[in-house]
Amino acid sequence: MLAMPEPKADVLARADEIIAALREIVPGEGVIVDETEKRAYETDGLTAYRVSPMVVVLPSTVDQVSRVLAYCHEQGIRVVPRGSGTSLSGGALPLEDGILLGLGKFNQILDIDTDNRCVVAQPGVTNLGITRAVEDDGFYYAPDPSSQIACSIGGNIAENAGGVHCLKYGLTTNNVLGVQMVLIDGTVVRFGGKHLDSGGYDLLGLITGSEGLLGVVTEVTVRILPTPETARAVMLGFPSNAQAGQTVAEILAAGIVPAGAEIMDRVAIQASEDFAQAGYPLDVEALLICELDGPADEVDELLERVAGIARGNGATTERISRDEDERQRIWKGRKVAFPAVGRVAPDYYCMDGAIPRKQLPHVLDRIAEMSAHYSLGVANVFHAGDGNLHPLIMYDANEGDQFQRAEEFGAEILKLCVEVGGVLTGEHGVGVEKRDLMNTMFDETDLATQQRVKCAFDSEGLLNPGKMFPELHRCAEMGKMHVRRGEMPFPDLPRF
């Protein structure tokens, strides 16, 4: 049973007083207390869990964010930051005694600097919105998670989001140059900027992927890249997942670095084709989409080499995009794979683990065995280049113990990822979903060291509590004293 921190009775008793104080800071419609209106904020992309926050606050200026956090720090009130709410790990799940701090009004691009190849944006700007703002100038923002039309750049930083092009161009952390952030006491700080690098500790790297536990990001500076001269995709079908995985390994071993390399299994192929009509073959067990970009002559040569490697591994289908429309159509099916699976089953549980590429056949075989054991279907979609798996476990929440079995199935997949030398998350973050599995990857010393960093930024544990760490630790003075497991009660978390 997933659990969250015990509500603070004294805070709940002061709810009216707290709401009045917040309305002084954020006037007008910026404070939401109506139960019906709060329902839009009671969950994120991990919709199996829902909690109604005590109050939702929607600031529109950095000063308001600073004053809200300073007030919460002074009054001992917990705060959960939220971007677009697309997190799939429960990172933005609210607390019934806490403030849900929504950054949706921070939705402006502040500066486009093509000379320095960067964009300064507020955290509520969508991922795709950055590319749209610079594409007429011949630039784009490389990280492209499947939810890029909706997910916010601030949320991308919180979870260190990736996307289909992360193999060549890196995750969010490789494309962020600077942030402005508000600490829990209201202090406004900056890390990085338009320059390539700075001296001292890499605090920018620390913030990226910190899941809202260290501060609230209010401004982001990201790197933009020139749009490639040519980008073409090849779609390759195989009789087995192992052959598709071996093809990716041989492509990389040959010194070819694709812009993206994605694999889908038969279930995902069928669901995506039914949904998107992208022209996917339905008589194969695995589909590999590989994209090459760069000068036209180089792309043409590399595509032939990739196709040759695929043929050597038994590819039965081969289709190379002839123009941009066809390239986009090939990618369309992959981009809509998650919602497409939603048409196959009433509910699905989207997992996120990463493994060494060579372990792909073994892990997929084990997932198939687990699927039979738990009597639940699974569709596999993954970033094959960096070994980031996204098994979609299908279930019906209205049928018996199916959700419980889906959770157990998912946990077994993540444990397997760690067992074969991988990690618990590739891009979705830990949140509440993987929180209680952290000790399968880290020992007590590792976790204590990580939490000392949390204590340095947030000594009272007010920012996004209940996320990431499996045990409740209390910071004392310099954040060195720890509370033993089980010393503080956790109620069961209401489920959807």
C-alpha cells in the first residue's frame, strides 16, 4: 500500500487563516479552495492515486512565489510544486494538508538569443512550445518526450525528461544552461546562465532531476540547436525483439549514432497502427524506428549501412522515409503509443526503467514470463539506444485485484532492471511510484547522503515530502540526525 506523510492536524485546523493569508499574497482567482475546482489538481499522470490538496495557489510572478514559500516556511506548511501535471511517477501528487503550487501562469518565453543559441523561458512553457518559437529561425529544442505537446519545461527539469532523440542529443540535463529558483525560505537564486559552464559545484546538475524537493524553478535557460540539413527515418520489422535489439547494438558498435532508435513490440505496434494509421507492418514481432540526421549525403550513406545491418539480423520489413511528411508519419505511431494502448485496455500502468542494451532480449523474455504469471497483458515501447524501457501494463481498475497485480508486476520489472545492472528510472523520475524501491538500488549510506543534500536546501522537509525517499528522515540543525524507519506514522493513500 502506497503511503504519504501523516497530515498535520494543526495546519488543517488553521486552514481558513492560511487561505486568507495566501489571498493577500495572490489576489483574485489565484487561490482555489472549491472542492470541485480542486479536482483538476488531485492527481498527475499517475492517475491511480488521487489526493485533494488543502488549497491550490496559482502565482503569476516570482515575487508571489517567493512570498508564498516564505510564508509556508514560517508557518510549517508543506508545498507540492506542479507544472503541467503530466508526471507519470506521482511527482506532483498533492497532500491533504499542503499547498499545491501551480506554475501554469508562468507560460511566457522571455528571450530568444539565436546568437548564443539559447532560449530563456518561464517554467510553464511547453516543451514543444520552445521549438515552435525558434523553428522559423532554423533552430529547435532537442529533448522531445512523447508528452512534449503538453509537458512543461519546468517539469522536464524536475524529472530530467528525455525523449526519442536523447540518444544523440542527451536528456534535459544536457540541454539546460541555467535556472532561476526560489528556495523554501523565499530566497531567489540563480544557477548557470547563457554561458556554457561556470566554476564551482555543479548545482545546476543537482537541480535537474531533483523532483521539486530542493526548490521551485521560476525561469529556465535552455540550449537550442540548428535544425539538421536532413533528417530521415527508416522503419524496420523483425521476427523477434532480440533481433531488433541486436540490430541497435550493432549499429552503435559500427560507430553510427542515430538521432533516435526506438523499438515497439507486436502489441504496441497493433495499438499504434489502429490509432494512428502510420503504415506499420502488422506481421512482425518487433518494429525498429531509426532516424539519421545531418548532411544529406552522409544521411543517405548511413541509412544504407543501417538497413544492411538490419538485413543481416533478419529484418523482414524495410521502409525509408522519402520526405518530411513520411518521416513525421513514421514517428507519429511511436509518439501516440501510450494513448493508443489506452484503447486496448481500460487502464494501463506505464513503467520506466533503464538497462544495459545487451540485456534487452533477456529482460523482454522475463517481462513476458511475468505477464503470464500476473495474467496481465503488456505492451513494450522503449528507447532502444539508451536502454530506457517503457512497459505498459494493461489492467482494469474495476476488476478485483488487477491494479494490485499491476503494481506488483511493475515492481518486479524495476527490480529486474536493477538486477541486470540498470536503474529504476530513465526519465520519469522516482516520485511515489518508485520511492519504496529505492533501497533496491541504494544502501542506507547512499540514501542518507542524498537526504543530507535535501536537508541543506529544505531543513524542515516542507518541499514535496513523501516523494523519492522510502524512509522519513528529519533534518536537525545541519541535517545530520535521522529518524528510524517506522517512527512516524503513514496512513494509506486513497486510491482512484
